Amino acid sequence: MKNESQRGKQVHMVNETDGQAAQKQHRMSQWKQIQQLETRLLEHVDYLYDDNFPMDIRQGLSSWIESQDWDIAATDESMAAALFTDLLSQLDKVRLQEQNFLQRHNMKIIQQQLQVKYMTNPAVMAKVISTCLREERRILSSACMQEQGPLEKSLQNSVAFERQKNMDNRVGIIRASVQLMDQAVKYIEDMQDDFDFRYKTLQSRESTDARQNPELMKQEVTRLQEMLNRLDFKRKEILSKMDVVIKEIDDLMSSQLNPELQDWKRRQQIASIGGPLLTGLEQLQSWFTLTAQSLFQTKRQLDKLVDLVVKVTYESDPIPLQKPQMEERLKYLIYHLIKSSFVVEKQPCMPTHPQKPLIIKTGVQFTTKVRLLVKLPEVDYQLKVKTIFDKDLPPGRVSRQFFILTNNTKVMDIEDYSNGCLSVEFRHLQLKEKKYVNGTKGNEGLLSVTEELHSLSFEACFTVQGLTIDLETCSLPLVVISNVSQLPGGWASVMWYNLLSDESRNLSFFGNPPRATWSQLSEVLSWQFSTFAGQGLNKEQLNMLGEKLLGQHASCSDYQVSWSKFSKENIPGKPFSFWMWLDSILELIKKHLLPVWNDNYIMGFVSKEMERALLKDREPGTFLLRFSESHLGGITFTWVEHSDGGDVKFNSVEPYTKSRLSALPFADIIRDYKVISDGVAPESPLKFLYPDVPKDDAFGRHYNSQPSKGKVHPYIPSTLIPISELRSHVITTPTSCQSPEPPMTPGEFDMLSEQLCFDIDTMSSPYSD
């Protein structure tokens, strides 16, 4: 009991601080909270805003932006178009009210840029704003954490920024060197033209001058020999410089550019499971394009030198000797640079579940997008991309096979709103399961449907400057489901894979899935709450979850958690797994508890034992909110009472699930909840939200149904009131936790009110006219 009491005090202190912070911030806009962050976090906020969504708009329209549902607009073209029009109108108002002339001018330019970018595709703008707002919430969440998790820390360290600066400098130096070589080649061409002219002039005068002025002739030949020696020196010099540049580009590609691309792909994996916002693709495109331009320009310079050889060559001419090997190296680098620049910009995702990519339901439309990071005007509008599902899948790998039902070929186009890159978005893909002869699917593996991994491949072929390049890339592994009930299991697989594997196509991953450390897993679980519930989990909540999953090993951050324990094995004594339990809570928060959750009023993950330790010394009527451990997607509240003899009693209501919360908002349940005991008229036992916040102060702004006053109604008003009955014959001990009857149906309440002579005429109804 001593340890339990100490733990209780620790949690009490933490939650009291959280409660105070919540009360101060619940009326503060998200943007104002962002502006109060420390410099380190503000740098990440600054990284979110660019020409796609300038920070000036976020600042000027902060309240309006936060009051719109951008998540839905991102998948609803008509809603996105309406919001885009409204946004332009809001900008007009702000611009006209602005006193500063320069600011008015800047706002006008921004407004024009937005019209160019998004007029024909406003859903893209909605997606950009939705992503920025979600990332802001994640940053605010991380500010409440005592320290970042290992994954997030690795993605946002200062070394990465220094590495990118170094990359910028190195690409710039190579580009400048290639430009200087252009001048050197032009100088050699001019020198060779001068030599060629003198040489041909000497040839035409040779027979005459040799007899009349042999000394002059000798001097001219000597001068020509000197010019040829200098020309030879310059040719060797330029070839040496080319060799240095090619080696530098080769090293750049292998030691920095390809690692940066792999780093971006890893960050894309992490972002797909709720991690930090994926950025940097434009920067990658700039590096790839500048490097490609340097390679193509060097190749043109080499071709120019070959042309010069046709006019003037000599014994031991270095150009014919070195050209074949140098040309092969250039072609090799161009081929591999362009081939690696073909990437999946947006992983396959169903528009109905934008925050759960990589899960595809048969018969449901999904979208994906590929991009070529090298800008090549020569192939604009000529590059056809074909999609193939489960290409080259070994037989027997999966028990189900699918094919793409809709058109699987599209032409890449230039995006006006993304710096003119070549890309193609497939918006109407659908999968259909193949039918099997005699109704058999072939090999039935040991893996469940949600553990079978699939892939979507993209292929294209084009020729540039005489070089034929076959492009191919593939999505991250996909989970294919046939029923929406498989979605939670599918999402568990997506999370586990992308947390622990950086391979793009390890389709046999779940044949022997690796274990995750609790520090890794807890970080990803917190991201789920940031993404789906708007606010991540703090250290104490994660510790409570750790105790639920790991028991006595919860304090060890390096403890290895198996895939089976996380997602497949039932919690001891329960008919569901840990992940199914947690996912049901996420759904409950998202659909029914979001405002209360984001105000930090739900303690959530606390055991009954801890609950009693926290409440036993509080004022009578103090209650706390926690998620049910025995029900999927349930929330309950427990309050404390003190008897005249000093005994402590705890009462817990039967958990509220989505079916009951759909009928009555949770804040209204807290306000109206009544208890009948020993035939006494109903009264509310809930006085203070733990630790000591008056109930109405905490939940008042979330009450949806307020009593109507001064209105005349044709009918006697009525209201739905949640009531529990405490039975007097049940003996309550100081350490027991009673579970009263669930709230009554309206019919039961009518019968009860007649027996108790309860006057319902004095009650008003939120549902009356």
C-alpha cells in the first residue's frame, strides 16, 4: 500500500499541473499556443510553411482556419472548392483592413499565387492546410512531453540540418565547376580555330614561302608547334577537370544523395504511421535536378571535344583515348540518378481513411502518386506510367491474389503548384480479388489476412539524349482487407512493419516479425493519439499503458514486445488483444470524447487500484474519468464518498460505449447524471473533477443542451437523464468499488418518477421545440 500511495501522489501532482494548464489553454487558439513555444520547436513550425501555404495566411486567418474541417475538405472536392472561395474572401477582408501598405501588397501577391496554385484543384490546398494543422498539434503535444521519443529525436537532430547545408554547398560547387568547364571548352575551341586557320594558311603558302623565305617558314612552323603543344595541354587539362567532376558527382551520389533519398523514404514510413510531417521532397528534387544538369552538361562538353577532334587531331591526342571510358561513366551515373529519382510521393491510401494509408479494401477506390525528382523538359507529356499489383510475387507467398480493376496507365504531367515537377496521381484505382477454379484459393498460409503483405509497382520507360531508361519503383507493403472490421488489425500490421523495417518490399516480414522495444512502441502509440485524437499521450499515460501491456516489465524502456503480445494474444482474462482495446478507445475519443480529451480532463489509462489511491483523500463527490479495462471502447467515471464513520466508498458507473454516447453527449451525461438511493429523489453525486475542479467549470462549455427559459411550449418538456440506482441491501466496504445499474430507458424513468412522485414538469428539454 505504501508504494501504491506514493505512486498515487506522483500522478496527482502531474495531473493537477495538467489540469491547470488545460484551463489556461482551452480558450487559447492553437496558433497562439504555437507562438508561445520555445525556439527549438518554433524552428520545426517554420519548416511547415512555404509558398504552398504561407505563414502570413496562417497568422492573418488563424481563427477562421482553425474553425474549418480541412480533413473532410481534403477528400471532398465540392467542400474544398467552397472553402477555397471563402478563404480568398477572408483574405480580401484582412487585406482591406490592413493599415501597412507593404503588408497589403504582400497579401495581394499571396492571394494571386494561391489562385494560380489551387484554383483548379482546391482539394490540394485543403490537404496542405490539414497537414499543417495536424503537425502543429503534434508539435504542441511534443512540447508537453518531457523528452522526445527515439524515432522523433533521430529525425529532427541538428546533424541532419548541417548535413543538408553541406549538401547544398557541395551541389553548388559542382554546378559552378561545370559552368567553368563550359568556358574552358569555349577557350579550347577558339584556340583550335586559331591553330586551324594558321595551319591551313601555312599549307597554302608552303611551296612559295619555303623557297623565298625559309627562315620565316621555320618560325611559323615553330609557332604552330607551340600552339599545338598548348592545345594538347589544354585538352589534357579539361579532361582532367572533367574526370575530377565526374568522380565528385559519383561520390556525391553514393555518399550523400542516395543516403538523403533513403532518409526521406524512411521519414515517409514514419510519417505514414503518425510521425512528424514529411518534408524535404522539394529539396531532394533540387539536388537531383542540379546534379542531373551537371551530368548532362558535362556530357555535352565531352561531345563538343569529340567534335573538335574531327577538325584537329594528332598523335597521342588525349580525347580519343579517354572519351570512351568517360562517356560510359557519365551514362552510368545519368542512368542511375534518373532511375533512383522515380519515387512514390503519396503511398496508396483510401480517401475514406486518409490517416490510415497502406490499407486497401477490395472494391473501394484508393489513390497514390508517383514523382520524378529530375526535371527533364525533353520528356514532358511523354512519360506513361503503368501500375502492376503484386508483380513477380513468388507462388505460395499469399493465400489471396488481386488485380487492378480500373485503368492502370496514366501519363505524367507537370504540376504548376510544385515547382514544375513531373508527376502522376492515380485517383480511381480499385482492387478485385481473383476467382479461383473449383473455389480454392491455393495455399492457405499460417498468416492472417491482415498479416499478408502486398505491393503496388510502377513502371515507365523513356529515352533522353539517346539513353533509354527503364523506371521502376514500388509502394511500401500494403494490407488488403475485404471488410472494414479488419481495419484495426490491418493498421496494427502497417504500424509494426514501418516501425521496425526500412525495406520497401519485405513481403515475408510477418513470417517471423521482429520485436519492438517499449520505448519505440510507446512513441508510435502516442502518435496515434496525436493523429486521431488531436493530442498525444504524456509520460504518465504511457507508463500506465506500459503496465497494462507489460506488467512488471513496464519500467524497462528496452523491454522487447512481441508482435503476438501486442496484436494477437488476448489480454489475460479478456476476450480481446491489447491493440484491439486501445484502438477502440481511439475510435471512442475521435467520435464522442474529443473536446473533453483535448482539455486534459480524461485521465484515461489508470487501473482501479490506482484510481482508489488517487480518490481516497479527496473531497466527497470528487470523480475521475478513465477508460474501461473490461469493455472495448468504454469510458467510466468513479466518485468517492465518505460515510459518517469515516469509511471511504468508491462508486463506478457501468462504462459508456459508442452506442450510448451516440444518444447523449458525454458532457451532458456528466452534468445530468443522478443516483437514486433508498428511494430518495435523484441527486447528482458528481461535484469535482479530480483533483478539485468544479464540475461545471470543467465541462460547462461542452454542454450541448441548456435548459430553455422563458419559452412557451405546447407540450410538457421532457429530458433524457442518466440515472443509476444504488441498492441499499448491498454492503459497501471501504475498499470495494460498486457498479450501479446503467442509465434507465425513458419508459423505466417514467415508471420510477410516478412511484417517487417526482415532478418532471419542472424540467426543461433540449429536444423540445
